[in-house]
Amino acid sequence: MTADDIRQSILEKLECEFIEILGGDGTHFEGTIVSGLFDGLNRVKQHQMVFNALGDKMKSEIHALSMKTYTPNEWNQLKT
């Protein structure tokens, strides 16, 4: 499992305005995901959406995914 594999798996299930996945040792990853689908959801629900997009990969191929999730509005505010 590579960072690109994770990125592609997420993109297949979630519309993202921005996504970056960084891999450390091949089983522990960090990600930043920006999606309009996150509007109105708390962080826990946002993270659950990402984990659901990854499905069984989270049980077998990915040991840990630390992530930051943002709505497009939150993301734009961070960049200014």
C-alpha cells in the first residue's frame, strides 16, 4: 500500500477539492483532505467518511492514517 494507493481509493468514493497523503513507513500515513461533502459535519463524521471510503484497507493494509479534514471554506481561510 502506497500513499498514492490511499489517495486513489479516497478519490474513488469522495469528491475532494484537495487531497494529499504522505506515507512514512508504508503502514502509517498522514493526510489532508478537503471536501464539500464535509460541510455541516463535525470532525468525527468527516473522518468516518474517509475511513468508510477506504473500507477493508483500514483493517488490513493500512495500520494508521492520521488526517486533517477541512471544508473548502475552512481550507480557503487557512491559505489566506
